Amino acid sequence: NAGVMQNPRHLVRRRGQEARLRCSPMKGHSHVYWYRQLPEEGLKFMVYLQKENIIDESGMPKERFSAEFPKEGPSILRIQQVVRGDSAAYFCASSQRRGGDTGELFFGEGSRLTVL
Amino acid sequence: DQQVKQNSPSLSVQEGRISILNCDYTNSMFDYFLWYKKYPAEGPTFLISISSIKDKNEDGRFTVFLNKSAKHLSLHIVPSQPGDSAVYFCAASGIQGAQKLVFGQGTRLTINP
């Protein structure tokens, strides 16, 4: 049973381009979370989604960032007009239900975005 | 505002000895605490958790202690093994559930043979 799958693992973009990061949750999981890790920092919550619904986007920057989790297909984190400060590792996590049994989230291996 | 703090960026321990990783938090609304382990170029993996109604939780070589009055928790690994070398993140969540895990900055643990 595959874990949380993220792609691409590495993405290089020039300033002003768009970045799309994809996340397929673990089988049977309907809750998806996106976190961002800047160099030498901890993970910061961005957004929490269920199928076709954004539950909590309080950690998302107000502009250029959007997320979706359609009925079919992976969750997508979209960053428009990227800037150098967007360079980071973006981690997706999933759980079977809200918070999981022990609060545990299952993380993917991350997508590393580099903005030139 | 760093609500969860890990004040030691790194820790070096001899193989076989005890590793103690510390974490402090400021928000008294947190009621669930977790430790994650992370290897380079991989995602964090869940290690152990504790709810605020307990002061200790043990799982094999890993024990987490919670001191609510001091807003402090610690992770003990005994005996430490070379495979334990990784970055350890402390995380906390509030009554609403784990959708907003708040992470500390991490502590890089190195186990020396």
C-alpha cells in the first residue's frame, strides 16, 4: 500500500512562472494537509482540505497561493508568479479522519521548489 | 511568534546512552503533542504522541514526558542507536484536532558509535 505520494520531488522555476505541486493521499484517506518548510525552520501549516472542500486555509499566503482537492485526482498546491522566497520544501500529509486516531498525520517525501 | 520551541538545534550522544530531546510551548490550549523524526530528503515520520491528560507515554525505546505546568515535554530514547540519527520535530495541536499541527524548529540528533 503506497504511502502519501508527492510529485514532482524537485521543481525549478524562474521568477514569475507558476508551480504546481501534486499530492495523492494514502489509500482510504480523505483529509489532506499542506505544510511548508523553509531552510533551517520547522514545518508551517498552510491548508487543510477534504474532497472538494477547503476546511482551513489560515496558513496560506493571501495572494498567489491556492489549493484544491477535487473529487477525482490528487490534491494540487498552486503557486502563481513565484518569487525567490517561495523556495522551500512543501510537504503533503493525509489522515483517515480529522486529526487521525492519535493526532498522527502521514507525510509524503516532499516537493522541493527552487526559484531562480 | 514561535509557539513551539526546540532550543537545541543539535545534540550528539554516544551509542547505547540515553538521548533526551526537549521542547517548550507557550499556548496552554494545546492538548496533543507529537514527535516526528525526519531523515534528509524524506518526509517526517510519526514517532510517538501524548495527550494532555497524561504525563508519560512509552513505546519501546521511546518515552515522551509531559509537564503541563512547565509547558514542557521531552523525548527520551534509550538505548540510542546509530539509526536514530535524524532531525526530531516536536509538534502540538489544539482541541480542534491535528489539522493545525504547530511544529518546533527541530533538533538534529547524532548518535556516535
